[in-house]
Amino acid sequence: MAEENATTPVEETEVVKQEEKVAAPVQDPKEFLENFDWEKYEQGIERVEDSKLQEFEKLVAENFVDTADEEVVTGKVVYLTEREAIIDINAKSEGVISLNEFRYNPDLKVGDKVEVLIDIREDKSGQLVLSHRKARTIMAWDRVNKAHDNEEIVSGFVKCRTKGGMIVDVFGIEAFLPGSQIDVKPIRDYDQYVGKNMEFKVVKINHEFKNVVVSHKALIEADIEEQKKEIISQLEKGQVLEGVVKNITSYGVFIDLGGVDGLVHITDLSWSRINHPNEVVELDQKLNVVILDFDENKSRIQLGMKQLEKHPWEALSDEIKIGDKVKGKVVVIADYGAFIEVVEGVEGLIHVSEMSWSTHLRSAQDFVKVGDEVEAVVLTLDREDRKMSLGIKQLTPDPWTDITSKYPVGSRHKGIVRNFTNFGVFVEMEEGIDGLIYISDLSWTKKIKHPSEFVNVGDTIDIEVLELDVEGRKLSLGHKQTTENPWDKYESEFALGTVHKATIGDIVDKGATIEFNEDITAFVPQRHLEKEDGKKLGKGEEAEFKIIEFNKDFKRVVASHTAIFKEEEVRNVKAAQKRASKAADEAKPTLGDANDALQALKDKMEANDK
């Protein structure tokens, strides 16, 4: 073994030379590190003095990074291939990173410094494993938190649109940009921002869910606030400003005056009547407005547009006067009438009573509808109060002008039932001419409590003109007068003393009713219901009745059953008297016998009366 370890003089000389070479002073540490033979050193072929090793360790500490796993360090791009980037981090070996991790930076070149994460110090093949994506994420969170705490402005890349906003790449983190935070004005086209680099302010961080919310609006609000203060300080009533339509609602338009919003109410948009502001303006339109009013803090600014133009009433032609015919368009309809725009911004009211000569109640919708072009007559005109009333019926002749020739008293016509009252029926003879039939003039025979028992609205009915009041524009009509009065013939048919058969109808406390025909219903008093046997007639019993009262004017008929047989008894008495007298003459009876017979008949009649 000793012989195997022995060295020859030549070898010893070579070793000495090597030691001298190693011990020689190193002027350039970098050159020393590059030329040092690590393999010989590890195999023990080369020996280094302790002082030199200490110097080496110092150099390593100064030039090499501590390659601990999961640590972010700064590296340098030393070489680029089609798919990979070679990164030098001053470690024992260089790392390789796929170019996919640098897609956000298409301008990457050799010499650029990048942040990398040491995933694995040495894999199975001894390769240093790095990740730029992970390093960006770790560093990004630090930078995002710092930017949030210090309210710094950050730059980001708008990647795509999502529900409610946009996705923005900030330091490699996907942050959410709400739609309301893109700009101070509402954004309708989000796609115009995709693919653009913009500046943002980090407004919210959720560490638990790793969510970041950014705002572009916050950056410009500060500038706007300064502009707003400056604008508000200069506001004066009557001042004309240029603005941009920011929002349109059903009640008005919001105008951006350069950081300050004002409202133009729908009534201040145009002198003409409009249904919705979008008939006059559109979004993003530039226009001039005048300041009408504002509150103490000038936070609510009332604007106007129509005030920039001359009032239409002031421009209305002086030639228009009462009685003139004008044309216009129906712009609004109410139950009481319709508003007609004669010229732009100038309206007149046609009251429903001026739409037709007819006097029965109707609605304006029965005559016109919105959008109709109509002709009318100017009835009143007040330029100072800016009011005008119009009429349509005045375009046609007043039907009452020749009423006496068309509807003289006693003439018969047909009319349409238009309305009921408790006391009668209103009948339209023609458009504009109505008359009244009192309830007592509807029928000769029927007792009517309400007109609806006799006719219906819309029925055509025969009428006769009873009275005519031209000045009061009133017609008194009758319907029963168009037919023969049946009571004229009933007056003789049911004369006093005539006898007729009938059946007892309804029974009341004071008597009962009987019907002789469809027109005549008679009343039988209680004491006249007594039969010959002393009992009373009951409902449904048929008997003969004598007419004891007939009044044609009041249509009153009174009948009696009792009067029939009582009258017969009288006739029997008279007949008995005649017979007794004749018998006395023949048999010459005594005066006392005759008196006895008369007394018997008298007693019998009195018994029947009881």
C-alpha cells in the first residue's frame, strides 16, 4: 500500500508546481471563479490553502444569490430561443422559462431584467427551475397592496369585457373594473376599451378571495371636482352655457356642464308640448342651455332650453282675431276638452261643449283623437295671459236658428232616447236639438215609476212637440200623444152603473184590485167585497162588479160587488109592493094585511144590511 501511495520525483515536482500555481495571487476574482476547476477540487486533485478558500467563500457570498426555494429574485435575460428565455440569476446554473409567461411583454429582449421565482433549486437533472408568472403574481400583490395603501396610480391592460364591467391586468393580477368606474359619464360601449392600456386607482382589495377592484373614474373625479368648484363659483341666473346630454329620463334631461350636472325639465325643453324628452334631444348631443335657478349650495341646477328662443305667443301673428278660422293638431285630450296646437308653442282649448251643438253629456274622445288635424273658430283670445279658446260646432249652422219651422208645436217626429232622469226622458231629435218627455207623457194607461220601465237608452221613439221655447232652447215632447187615448172609449164602455165580470186580484187592508183589461185596473173598497150571504170575496174569486166611479183624467175606476145584489133587493121590494097592491085590489084585503106584508119585506132587507 505504501508503494502505491509513493510519488516519483517528477510527480512531486509537478505537484509543487501546481501548488505554486494555486497559491499565486489572483488579481481578478471573476476570472478566478471562471477558470477554477471544480471537478479536480471535488476529487481532491487540487488543494487550496485555507486563506484562499475563505476568500473564495467571500466572493461567492458577494456574487451568488441564496437559491432558496420559493424565493423571488431578479434575473437577466441572457439568451432567447423561439420558445424559451434563458435567465441568469447569478446562481450556480442558469434557468429556463417558457416565453408563454412573457406574452404580456412582446418586446422582451436579451439584457432585460425580469423577476423570477425559484421553484426548485435543482430538479432531477440538476436544472434550476424558475417561474416568471409566479414571481409576477407574488410581486404584484405586494405592489398592489402598496399602491392601495399609498393611493398610487397604477397602469393596467384591459383584457376583456365581463358581466358588469371589464377585466384588467395590473402587475400580472386580473383586477375587476366595474362599468360604473370606467368614466364619470355612463358608458354604453364597453368594447371600445378592450385592448387598451389605462391608468387606474386601486380602490378595494379582498385578501381572502384574492380580488382586486380598480377605478379609472376615481382618477378623473379629483380633476372634475376642481373644475366643478370653479364652474359653480361662476354660476349666475340667466347665464348661457354649453353642455352635453348625459342622461335622458321621462321627466327631463341631465346636462354635463363640464363636471357639474344640471337638469332641464321636460317642460323647459320646448315651447311645444312633448311626450318624452328624446323627441327633442339625444345622448351625447352638445347644446346651449340657460341657468334658470339653483339652490344655496348650487348642487341642484335648473336649466332651460326653450328660454333661449322667443316665446311663440310673442311671435303669433297680430292678424289672428276672434271669429277667425284656424287649423291645428290635437296634442292633448282630456274629458273636458282637447288642446289644439295652432302654431308651434301656441295652444287653444276646445271645450267639449264647443265640439257639438248637442247638449247631452259626451266626452272629447267621442269627437277627436291625438294627432288629428282639425279646423276651429277662435272664440276668445287673450294675448297677455296667453290663452285661447276654440270651437268646432261654430263651423256648422246652429240648428235652433230655424227650429220653429222644423219642429212646430203639434208636429210629430222620431227621436233617439239619449238619457233618463227620475222625471222623464231626454230625446235627441237631431244633432244639437234635444227635447224632454215627462214621465206622465209616456203612456195613457200605464203607471210608470221610472222611464227605464218603458224605454231603453238608444231606442227610437215616436214623439209629438207639445211646447217650444226658442230663447230657452227647450222642447217639451210627448209620446202618448202620438197614439189614441183609450180612455176616451173606456169612458162610455165603463160608464157609471155598468156591470162587468172580473176576478179578485191583490187584497189589501182597504180593499182589493180587479183587472177588466190590460189598461183598466179598478179598485174595490173593503165594504163592497161583501157577498149576498154576508161573506167577503177572496183572491181569485170571479164575480160581477158595478162601476160606481170613473175618472178619465186621473185614470181612477172604482167598482162594487155588493151594490149589485142590494140593488136587486130594492127591485124585489118594489115588485112585491106592486104585487101586493094588485092582490089587494083583487082580493080587497084589509089595510092591516097590506101593512104586514110590507113590514115583512122591510125586515128582510134590514137583515141583509146587517
